[in-house]
Amino acid sequence: MLGALALPVLSATTASAAPAANTATTARASCNSRPPLPYAVHTKAVTIRSKASTKSTAVGVLYRSHRFTVAKKSGNWLYIKDKTTGVKGWVSGTYVYRDVRMCLS
């Protein structure tokens, strides 16, 4: 045998089922009631534009992993308000994603 696998020893404790169910319900409710997570850039950079069009004027750039909030949507375009830089404008939804919070029940 080349190596041994050590597994933790689990202790058996007695607990009533009611508190566990209540805890799961509370965790689910608190997870779902949280505000949505921010969007982030998932390409090297994305151009912020004055209008929801690739032909409009560029007003700024966001780089990979930068997080920002979205005020509204128009098709595949997102109107952003970047708190860090103060820039407002449109970015293509093709190059950004929204972080997702997974709520386990």
C-alpha cells in the first residue's frame, strides 16, 4: 500500500428534528432575501458606451473581474453605474456575467 487515507471520526449526537428543519427554513429565507450579487467583467476588458450600440461613443473601459451594478437593460445591453470610477453608460451583456448565490436547502 502506497499511502493510507485517514477519515475523520464522526461523533453521534442526538438532536430533535424540529430545530434542524427550522434552521434550514431560516437559512433559505435569509439567502433568498439577500440583494442580488453584482455583475463582473469576464473578458480582458469591456468598453462602456454612451448608447446601447457598438457605434456609439466610448466613455470608459472596465477590466476583468471589475464589479459593478446594473441600473437597467435594453436587449443584450446593460446600463451601468460604476461606483468606483463614477462612469455611467452601456456595456454589452456578452462580456459580463452576474455572480450567482446558491441557496442550499
